[in-house]
Amino acid sequence: MELVYPPVIALAKTMFRALDMRIEVDGAEHIPHEGGAVLASNHVSYLDFIFCGLAAQPAHRLVRFMAKKAVFDHKISGPLMRGMQHIPVDRDAGASSFREATTALKNGQVVGVFPEATISESFTVKEMKSGAVRLARSAKVPLIPMVVWGPHRLWTKGRKKELTKRHVPVLIKVGEAIELPKGATPEALTATLRARLTELLDAVQKAYPEKPAGPDDRWWLPAHMGGTAPLPEAAAV
């Protein structure tokens, strides 16, 4: 029985309504109603997992996210993360995390992964780890790409959080599952995943209904769209 996850979702939805957030989900039909699946998302904010989880609501699925162990060690977030059955990632014991995620997938769970590992400060899709591809292959489940755009305006790396900011649009877009042919290497498939995420992200960035309020507000746009976010090369450094 799920005792923690549903109340957390209900609380999040209440907060979204209080802030009058404009949340749009496109492509939710690509998330299966049953069986395991890997959701692989871009990463632009500390709130991404909340909105990525919303995309699975139409399919009545709860997403178990892989997150760094430090989040589970925190006295407040730790009990919540464990209660929602998220999966801790210990970089010193990666094999254990991989096994736990694979078991969850084989047991019919949806596992959420951020293949970039850390927030992209350029707001483009960074170089990615191959874990999402390897998980999907190991568990023989669909690999589903998705992107989220907008939460970085509330809380992202290197910026003061503005969790009470109102009327912020959030666009969530889910793509079709990626083919995982046996002959392809994890590196080649990860490159395909990155290309698909980039395509989806470009679409939601262009469709976003708001523009910066002025020159000082261009920080949340990537450089190639006229924003002042660092170029990918500079952000990597």
C-alpha cells in the first residue's frame, strides 16, 4: 500500500493551484498503463522530478526516481524519498543502485532517470551517462524520452530559489519509446537518446508561452535563443 506518495502528489497539486501554475503535459499516452518502463528526462531544475512524475498521472503510474544518496541522508527529504520508494544512487556502489533499479523495472515499476546526472546550466541537453539505456536493456522495458521546461525559473543551480513565484508556465513533453536494437552499443543508443531529448526540448522551448520580461530576465533562456545562460562549453567547465 502506498502511504506516502499519494499525499505528496496531492500536496504538490495544491501548491500548483495556489501558485496558479500553467502546467501542460503532451504525449502522456506514451507512458504504459502497466509494466516496467524507464523515463529518461532532461534536467534543468531541482524540481524536475515533481513535474516528470506528473506526466505519469494520466496512466495512473507512480515513478520511482533515481537520486543521489545525499538526498536520502537528509533528515527531512530522506524519509519522504524512502517512503515513496525512490532509488538512492551511491557513486561508490553504483552496481547496487543498478540492481535495485533493474529489480524495480522487472517488477513492473516505472523508474525515472536523469541521464545528464546533474542540472544543465546551459539549459541545453548535456553529455549523458549510458545508465538509462543499460537499465532499459537489462530489464527489457521501454525507454521513454521526456523533457520539462519552466521549473528552472523557480529553482535551479546557481540562482536564488523563488518557490512562491506565481503564474509560471511549465511544459512537459513525452516522446515515443526509443528502439533498442541488440546490435547497437550503449554509447550509440545514448547518443540517440540525447538527440531525441534535444529535439523534444527544442519543441517545448519554442512553444513556451512567455518571453523574458526584460534584459535582466533573459537568464532562463539558453544562449542560442538569445538568453544569457552560459554556452554548453562554458557551463561544462
